[in-house]
Amino acid sequence: MDILGIETTCDETAAAVVRRTEDGRGKILSNIVLSQVSEHAEFGGVVPEIAARAHVEALDHIIAKAMAEAHASFAALDGIAASAGPGLIGGVLVGLTTAKAVALTHDKPLIAVNHLEGHALTARLTDATPFPYCLFLASGGHTQILGVCGVGDYVRLGGTVDDAIGEAFDKTAKLLGLGYPGGPLVEKEAAHGDPKRFALPRPMTGRRDANFSLSGLKTALRLEAEKIAPLADADVADLCASFQQAVVDVVIDRLRAGLRLFGERVGAPTALVCAGGVAANQAIRKVLHRVASEAGTTLVAPPPALCTDNGAMIAWAGAERLALGLSDPLDVAARARWPLDQVTKAPVEKVVAK
Ligand code: KG4
Ligand code: ZN
């Protein structure tokens, strides 16, 4: 089956056509992503109203491009999938309403995809990873450790109680005057800094649960920066290196706790899978390999372009759901908040048949 996927929950306007074959394998026929980074850069973060307007302006062209590159026709598609949340509601409405219009006009099933489910299932598109696996999702908006047990079947093992990891990188970059998005800029500075110069906290480490808290770390960094202001270039590099090292140590500890909970609640994972923009960070990626092998499993890291927001992950999640007979009515609502454990699950007989 061929599915058109639409993604507009944050600052990427994206559309893709993905094919799912009978044996459950996936193939990306096109994957077009337009980043709005330059439109938000001067504000040091995503401005929801600007994002929604930019989606309105770009989406039709992005869909046309995705369809053309895939040599697809609307008539030949098997379904239309769109992120229906969680995310910035103005943007979600643009993508979901567009998907509804296409589905209605061409009489195709609509699949309202939870954006996090798109991230969660990407490893099955890229690596055909079997269930159950442990997912570490770390982006600008989300930081979660999940058990992925089946389509629509997720166990939340841990998450952030305040800022997301990507958000902490972005705020650090803003504080140090580095620009937006902050992750890659902080990583670049950290490469030539001293990670031991500043003693920053490692919040939540040593706890049995698998939760994160990043806001205290960010505040500690600000206080250190204020103490030595004005900052020389070497100070900025040392602050970045110390910050990144603290995040790395937190990630190691929290993922160990997450994998332990996975073992208790789910069983043995087929893999540790990472997703989200933060997984592009080389220092973090390195420790993910280590933590996975310590837990007797391997790391599956989809290519960075499929770790960050894109239409292919939404099309694929739509295909996995439609293959199990799951689709949505045209009046399905867009949702700013939508925890992954509240998505609909396939009926048991369908899961067994597949
Ligand atoms: O998944 P993503 O593209 O978008 C969403 O937030 O949904 O993730 C973007 C986030 C930003 O906060 C960005 O600063 C962070 O991922 N990021 C990184 C790196 N590259 C992107 N964080 C740390 N190191 C990086 N190399
Ligand atoms: Zn995302």
C-alpha cells in the first residue's frame, strides 16, 4: 500500500509517500522536508503563530513535490496520514485539515497519526526492527523512554518532568549567545572545551524511576556563566563541554534505569532505538551504543534525517495502522496534548493475523 504522510506539528513542513509491502517492509518513495529554522532564528525558538502561517503557505507545494517525486497519483494512494498531535495546535490544524480535504476529495481513508508514534515506529521502516523494543526519544519538545510493544501498544517508562533535552541545549545556546537551534552549536563548541571545568549537577541520577529533569542543570549553568562574565571564547567552550558532559552522564544513568524497567515490565528488548534531533549528537550517540550493549542488546539509530521530524515517519505509522484496519473519521480532532499511551490499539485478532 502507498500512503501520503503530512507533518506540521512544529517547525518543519513535511510530506512523503511511503510504500508498505505485504511482508511488512517499508520503502520511502519521496520525503520532502522544508525547515522553517530561518523564520524563527531571530526569536531563539519556535514562534507558534509564525509556524502555523508558514505551514499554510508551504504545505500545498510540499505535498505536490512529494507526489511528483514519488510518481504517485492521489487516485492510486491507499490512504492519507497526518500528524494529529501532540504539537503546536495551529500547525497541527493546517496539516490535519489538508489531509482531511485530500481524503474527502479522493475518497481515501484518513489516518490521524500521533506524532510520537511516528517517531516510535521509524525503526521498523528503516531496519524492520521487531517488537518489543526500547525507544529513547529526545527532541526539542519531547524526552521519553518508551516500551514499544506493538502498533498502538506503548508503555511509558520515563520522561522529563520539565524541559526536554533539546530544549535544554537550545536554552544553553541562547544564554551563551550562540544562536538557534542550539544543539549542533553547543556540540561544536563542546568539542574544544574542558568538560571538567564546571561542576554542574546530574539531576535525577541514581533514582529507580527513569525520569529526567533538565531545568536545574540549565539554571546551574547560568549561575556559573554569570560568575565569570564577561565570557571569553574559551569560557563558552568550557561551559558547553561541561553542560554536554552533564547531559551525557544523565542520559547514561536514566537509560540504564529505563532498560531495567523495560526488563521488569516488558521483557527482553530486541533493540534500543533512538529518535529525535538530540540523537544526532555524537557524544550522546556514543554512550547509547555502550548502554545498549551493557543491557545485552544493540542500538538501532535511524539516519539523522529520519530521526528529526519528517513526513515519512507519519506515512509509515499511517501504513502500519491501516494494515491493521485502523483509520479515523473525517471529524477526528487535532490535539495539542496526546500522550502515546492514549492512542487506539488494534483489536487482538488483527494483531495475531498479521
Ligand atoms: O526532532 P527535532 O528535529 O525537532 C523536534 O523538536 O521535534 O529536534 C530538534 C532538537 C533541537 O532542540 C535541537 O537543538 C536538538 O534537537 N539537536 C541537538 C543536536 N542536533 C539537534 N541537540 C544536541 N546535539 C545535537 N547535535
Ligand atoms: Zn518530533
